[in-house]
Amino acid sequence: MPDPVSVEKALRVGTATVGIPVMLIMVVPLGLFVVFGERLGLTGLFGLAAIVVPIALAWLWWSVYLPRWRVWALERVTSPADREELIARAIEGNLMWAPGHFFERTEIKSGRVRERERAVGWHEIRDSAR
């Protein structure tokens, strides 16, 4: 059994492993394009790519790492009240979508992550949070 962590720590880990990388993946390429695009004569399709590609990559990062973080957090935040707070604050802080939201379907999970979700009772938590 993993060592327990506070809701605060779980949210900090989620922000560090999911939220910050997503923002960096979206902002850095666009910023580089804004700074260097005109100097290098990159316009048109490069500008579109500087917007679309980072959004797609950021979504992919979120889709893969959010379920892994959520399982990690639920394995360590064990009190039902704390779990409710964790989920509520993760939604409030835009770290994850509300349970049942359409975008929840874009999560990419390995068989191992699905097993861990079952072990921590994620489906019951998700159903009760709807």
C-alpha cells in the first residue's frame, strides 16, 4: 500500500505532471512562432501548425497522463471525504473534466491503469459524483 498523501500534495503532483506540461506544450511553440516566425519568413501554414499541433499534442499528453495521475492520487488519498474534495478541486482547478463529461472519453488508458482504476473504486467515485 502506498504512503498516504494530502489532497494538497496530490493536487500539486497533478499540476506538475499534467497541468504544467499541457500549458508548456501549448504555449512554448506558439511563443516561438510569434518571436521567430516573421524573422524566418514563416507564415500561413506554419502559423496554423503552431496553433493546431501544440493543441493536439497537449491533448494527447492530458489524455495519457491524467488517468495515471488520478489513479496515483486515489491510491494515496483514501478517505472518502478527501477523495470527494480531491475530485472537486481537480475539476475546479481545470486539471480534469467532471465525471461523465464527453471529454472524459478521450482519456487513453492501458490495461494496467484500468485495473488500478477498478482497485481504487474510480467507477463508483465517478458514478456518485455525477
